[in-house]
Amino acid sequence: MTEDRVRDGYWFKPKAFGYGATPVTWQGWALTIGYVLAVVVLVNQVGRTHPLYLWILAPLTLGLLWVSWIKTDGGWGWRWRR
């Protein structure tokens, strides 16, 4: 079984398979859930076909990726861990 702990100051751990990270602290989960809620509100208020949708979604997504990248204990990379 994989360890779901990270060093102090980190919110995510690298994924065991594939590329990216998984939230393991309440801060990481709060960021992820906040992003999902922001996208749901964006879709309901603006709509997916409105040009403003991508202008708002892109910085939100890049912000999520940036924060999760700097807050991952061990960095991102392709992994095939058993």
C-alpha cells in the first residue's frame, strides 16, 4: 500500500501511475474542490459556448496546475509504480 503522507508544506503526492499529482492534505483537497466548484459556477453563469468561458477557465486551470505542481512532494513525472 502506498503512503498517503507528505512532508510539511506539501499538499499533493505524485501519482503512482501516469503523470501528475493527487491531493493528500485538506489544503490540497480544498484547492481541488474549489476548482471544481468554480468551473461548475462558470458553466452555469456563462455557459460553455460563450467566448468568455475559455478566458476564465484557462487562468483557473493554469493556477490549479501551478499550485499543485509547486506543492507536490517529489515533483511530477511519468511513473509506473507497483
